[in-house]
Amino acid sequence: MKHPVRFSRASAALPCVASAVLLLGFCCSGLLAADSPLPKATEVVERYDQALGGRDAILRHTSSTMRGTLEVHEALGTITLPFVYYAGAPYLRVERVTLPNGAGENLNGFDGTTAWGSDPRTGPQVFSGDDLQSTKRDADFYYPLDELTWFRSMETVGIEDFEGRPCYHLHGINNWGKSNDHYYDRETGLLTAYEFQAGPGLVHEIFSDYTKVDGVLVSMKQTVKVKAKDGSWTVIQVISYTSYTFNDVDPAVFTPPQSVRDLLARSKAPATP
């Protein structure tokens, strides 16, 4: 996570999640027998799609609005910031986080082509390289259905306890060569967490508070933890949604602000002889 108000794949348009529901399983009970072979990554991900509500339910939606609060945990205390995120199919996203003390809004977005950011403290930015690719991935509105297309490889490597739940551990290498592991609840089939390396070290992004919204299960809370050198885990962010709605976004929302468009125009202008 390269910025305290930018999020990894966890803030996808259709995140994971749900509590007690009857789900499609790998066998009648939804659990494998102790001596059964591990399911393939494709099977785990397909089961996850079904747990969310199924392909048809996911594809029925073309945009979403998510409102809530972002808690940023720092050494001197916790800052709580209100936010609104807009997402649209196929690759559209804008994140608007209100900064404290009337400092304005921190914005990040993807308009289908350009990955951009705008902060009143540092000005506009346009991202390239891996940052561009990861931003496009995060903007993939149908990521649960497209998930494996973002990876060079993905394999089920074991069953592990994660946050008190037995989970299938999938080890993935994404299309730009970064390790990105996923944990899926063995009983429900739902995504429990992502694990990846970032600036602070090993990061866990954990999904909870599962709720069905218009036929699709979404996570209303995502907790980001970083592993310290002593092996302990520290919470650095908590994202809590207070509302989550579908099919209500004006496409104009995804147009980058004028400052970003000006920056793009300057970058494309021919050099003065």
C-alpha cells in the first residue's frame, strides 16, 4: 500500500463476504475429508464466486457507491476520515477521502486508461508501471470473476488457520511478478484475507462484517495489519462501510479533476525546441 488512503485489491468493487449462508461446496458438507487432495485454485475461486451470489448476480450490477470511515492508526493516535468510493464497470474507480481540519480531499482514481491521484498537500499525480497495473486491477469491477486473469500463477498450497478460521491458502504471482496470497474460508468458501509485501513489510488485509446487498455479499469492514520484526501484528487501517449501494453512479464522476487533466496535457505536449 503506497499511500495511507490508497487501498489494495481489498477495496474492489465487489469485495468478498458473508456470514452464515448455505454455500456450494466441494462435497455435500462443504468441507473436504481429511485425506482428500487439496482443491485446485480454480475450484476455490469458483466456489468463492458462488458464495458471493453467483455470476449472474454479480454481472447484474454495473456500478456501486460505498460510504464510510477510514481509521488511520499512527503512533500518536488514530485519525478517522470520512470517505466515498465510486466504482463502475469495467475498470472505473474514484476514491474521495476527506482530510482533517478542512484540508480538502485526497483523491485517487482510474478512468479506464489513466491511474491518477490528487492531494491538496502534494498536487496531482499520474501513475505508471506497476502502479498503473495495480490501480487498474483494483478498479476491475468484476474482479471476483476475473481474478485468475490477473495472475501468472495461482495454486492451493495448504490449509491454514487464519484469524481463527481454517482457510485454503492460495499462493499467487501476479502479472507484474509480485507475490500476492489469498486465504479462503474452508467452510463458507468466502475470501478471508489477502497477504502481500508492501512498504511497511508483510501485510494482511482482512475482510469481515459480511452483508448481502442487492443479491451480492459484500464486506462492510476491512482491517489492514502489518507484521513487525518481532512477529507481532499491528493494525494500521480499518475501513468501515456505513452504506453500500449498486447501480447509482453518474459516469461523469469518473472524470479526473482538472488539475490531473492539466498535468496529462503538459506531459503529452511536444517539447519546445
